[in-house]
Amino acid sequence: MVFRTAPRLIVAVSLACGLLFSCSKEVQPEQVPEEKSSEPVIYAVSVSDFSTTRGDLKIGGKLYMPKGLEGKKPAVICCHGLTGSYRDTEIYAQAAATKGVVACSFDFCGGHEGPSLSDGDRAHDSILTEVEDLAAVYAEIAARPDIDPSKIMVMGGSQGGLVAALYAARNPSGVKALGLLFPAFNIPDLVRFFAILEYGGLDKVPESVTVFGFTVWQQYVFDAYNLYPYSMIGIYNGPVLIVQGDKDELVPLSYARKADDLYNDSTLYVLEGQGHGFDAEGKAEAIEYLGSFIDEALGS
């Protein structure tokens, strides 16, 4: 079911209904029950190093842990976008950890332009190798004694959103919830258009090319060219959160709407005036939606 009403509107309607009710019925002071505090617990967060491997390649990142919370906890794994790093998703990982969730942000192998916590160079990176990186991170997180493996959410921004969606389709029973921020479902379409227009076909693409202003290797083009995300992602039936700006010039909003139509249990929030990646105001709004989604989907 698609539900697009902002949480703040729900709160406002609820308050209004409460005021109307209180005006229509006289209540004696002694009849008013004592209210119990329903304020959510906000945890302080500690940060530590994280690492695992995919084959011979090290995958590095950071763990964001809620301080003082014992027992098995839900987890959120965060995926960065094209040529990004764990820092791109750090703000969302921190926010998740304050709600009692162990969050992991990591660098894809070779998926970076500058210094990285992971091994590999651009020749090691494609959308499909990033799905494999995510699988390795998931396995490491799920095996931790302080994690409830039945409550693991994967999420990502831009290309990281596409990677998270593809992984959830491959492992639908293992992903409790899926979060997609401005997901780049249009990358395969762009690569197909680029390969044909620029080079006249996939077989003529050179070893390295410039796509979207970044240098990628031939394997990246090959893997993306043959990807059709919408034929795959609907396999996942768990809860899905999609957040995208209506001014996104890199990923048309129509791609998010199509994904929303395909998923069985998704919520699409469109942020007015926001572009690709979100400014500070957009990030704050996305974190608000993410927090409510985590509460409902992971039961934190």
C-alpha cells in the first residue's frame, strides 16, 4: 500500500481530534488519568572501525553503536553512491544508532575517487561487484553476537540505493526492510544510451570510459548495460521507504514512482525543492522519515 502523508500531518490531525473531543465532553480533573511518558529513548553513539573481505579484497567502514544498550539489536547497513564513500551515509547511520540500532557505513571496493577504507581500484568496481560487497558486509553483520539477524535493514543513496534494491531482490527473506534515498534506477538506461550513442554498441566500448563525469572501466559498462532493475526488484515484499526530491536533475522522479508502483509495501516521500543528494534541510526531513520507518519496520 502506498502512503504519502507526512508524519507531521498525522500528528496535527490527531491533536485536532483530541481538542474537539475535549470540548464536546466535560471531564472532571480527578477523572483524567495520569499520563505516562512516551518520549523515545535517544542513545549516545560510539564509532568504531569495521572490516570484512570479499575474496582477497578488504572492505572497510565504520560501525555506529548505541551506547549502553545490551542484548541483540537491529542493524542498518548503509551504501554510498557512485565514487562516494562511507561518509556520504554517515549522517543516516548516526541517526539510526541514536534509536538503538547498530549501523554500518562502508566503502565499496574500488568505488571511490579518493582515499578509501577498502581495497581495490576502479577496475574492481561495478554495480554487481558492489552487490557482492554488500552481501559480504551483510554476512559479517548478521554473524555478530549483538545483532538480531531477523532485523537487518539495508539502505543506500543514489547508486547505493540501486545496489541495496538489487541485493534485497537476491535475498528477500534476509532483508527485514529496505531504505532508498534518491535511488539511481536510471543508471542502466543511461549506460545503454551512452554505449550506443557514443561508441555504436557494447562491443566497441574501450577499457575505460568517462560516464556521468567519472571514469569507469569496461566491466562497469558491461554489467550496467545488461541490468533491468524493474524486472527484479519487485521480488522483495518487505517494507520499503523511498525518499526523493522533486528537483532531482540526475534521477527523474518518474523512476522512483515506478519503483513505488512495483513494490508491494512501499512508501514514497517526495521532498519539495530538493535535488539529488539533499541539502541540510532535505537531510533532516529524510532522517525524520527514516526514524519513523525504523521504528515501525525494525521495532527498535
